[in-house]
Amino acid sequence: MNLRNGKVCVFDLASGESSEEDLEEAESWDEMSSVNYATELMAKHGGSALVLGTGIFTGSFVPAACAGVMAAPSTGIDRPRLMPILGFAGFELKLSGFDFIVLKGKSSRLGYMWIRDGIAEFVESEDLRPMDSWARTDKIRSSQGDAKIQVLAGGPWCDAASQASQVVIDHWGGEDKVGLGAELGKRGLLAIAFRGMGELGLEEPEGHFEESILTMREHIEKLGKNEGLLSYSSVVDREDFKGLVHRHVSCYGCPFPCRTYVKTEEDPKEMRLVVKEPGYLHYDIPALQKAFELGINARDSTNVMVMCARAGAEPVSILSAVAGGGVKVSVDAVHSYLAKPLDTISARAMNFEASMSTFDEYLECLGLGLCPRYWSKVGFDMAEIGRFVDSTLG
């Protein structure tokens, strides 16, 4: 099965039992959609399952084919509760040996899911409980002996199942705007970790590669100069932010990065790692916009993002709550607020989907394994995507 492992892992957290299902062959765009398939898997396995999956093009040479997806049951809203899995995590998830992972039930013990080489297991890790998301990621990588392990980590706000929580991917927050961090806490999960060592096949590798390179060149000519996050949002078009910029970072297979790493603890022009934690990787546009609206400068806004990521708390929700409490919003005020996780209502800030013209278009793009932010920039067109089908799938 081209660009697929052909397997779905079903893991029962209550019993610790794992099973496999065959992935059905897709014959239409709808059937190829990871979003649609994840929804079907939730319905098939009782409606309360948490599902991770990848799109048909995830891991291909199609520009910005980096996206996986994490989906959870709806809680009364009229749209799916899902978040993109970006960076290198979506690609790594596909190489782990499964196209989809279904997590059922709740563990009676605290720990994390460890997925690699077609194997899924629950690792009991009570020692992770007092740690924040950053420490959990570091500990899992150290324990498993691989710094390239991708970690979807929770923090104290996730453990408390707060609707203002967020899943943090490899230290950075921004994808989860629908409280999926709470879904980890409800299931006794402190994190989900995976590493990919598999291989993916293509119908015509050379044709697919040449078509992808041609498309990428066309896009680059159209996009012009890249300035990282500033290329996607004028929110960061301010001198105090630009003065902190260290470099721009892209996800897997993306020629036009939208992630900007800033340094607050050392000279942004310093290329060496002088201090252990010199800064933060920004791509959460709604959070920065909210912070700037509240009068917080770029340096302090970055510190707020760091604190929220560590706590597994969604920053727009936290900033809104602090501002609504009648106190001056500051780093200290946010720090105090984060000290006690609360079951507040998430601000449900729009993020990557806001870049697309419609929510349905967002679902189409994400469902194929493509980054919505990049493809909204170049112009998402199913006809253009269709040119890859023959060389990719046959």
C-alpha cells in the first residue's frame, strides 16, 4: 500500500491489551482523509476513543507534507475536536509502523504510550507525574536513549483535565486549541511518544520526486522572501520581537518556514547554545496577538509562552482569564495563575484553520497530511494536489 503502513493499532489503556486492524484501501479523497478515518474509528470503538493518525501524503515529497492529526470526541460543539501534529512529529508517527493509533479506556496507573517499529506499549512512569511537559519530554528521550523521539506531552493542566489545557509537541505549544491536553489527563496519560524507523513506498518514486520539486520551485517563486512567522502574520511586525529573532525553522518538507525561534536568555546572534534553555519557538499566532493586545512586550510574551507550554496550559485561555480577573497582566500574574490548574473554559482560539478560506477546506488539507498554514499561503487547490496521485499511489 503506497505511502501507508496498512495498519491501525488499537490499544486498551484499561487492560493494556493491544491489537491490530487492517487499513482499508482508499478510493476517493474522502476515504483518504485522516480526519474522516479518525472519526470513523472513534465511532467504531465506542465514541470515546482518542485517535492519532496521518494523511495519505504525510511523509511524501509534496511540499509541507508534514501533518498528522489527533482527534477526540466532540463535547457539544458542531465541529470535530482535532489538532494538527506538525513539526517532524507527524512524519515520525507514520514511520512508527502505524497509520492510525486508537487509544481506548483509562489506565489505572500513570505513564506514557511508547510506539515504535510496529509496537505499542504503555510504560508505567509515576516519576513523570510531578514534572512539567518539558521535563517529561527530556526524561522520556533519556530513558529510551534517543533524542529524536517525538513526544506529545501533557503538563499539570492536562493532568487536571482542564479545558484550558494544551498538548505540547517537543517542548512547543500552538497546535492544540481545543483542550486535547485534558483528554490525556482523563486517560491517565502523561505523554505519548513515538519514533519511526520504517519505510514508505511510492508508485513512481522518480516521477513523484520530480513533480514535487517542480511544485516547490513554483511555490518559492510565488512566495518571495521568507521572514519566518512574519511572512504569515503582521502580528510580529514589531521591533521588540524582531530584536529577539535567532532563526526560522520549518517542519518536515516545508520550503517556507513559519516558525521563528527567539532568544531571551542570551544574544540572539549567538549561534552556540550558551545556556540550556535560551528561548522559545514561536508559531502560535493567536497567543502572541492576545499577549500584545494586553500590552505585554515580546520578551515577556515569550516568557509567558514558555510557562504555559511547561504547564500544558493554552495561553490564550490563560491570558484571557488573568485579564478578566481584574489584575494587571504580567509574567508574575500569569505565573501565579498557572500555579493551580483550574477547570476553566477554553477560549478555543482559532489557529491553523483560520488561515484557510473555510473550515471544510482546512479539514480537506489537514486530512491529506498537508500543513494548512503553508497551503493557504500558496493557494490550496485539489486539482494541484491531484497531479501527485498517479506517481504517488498508482
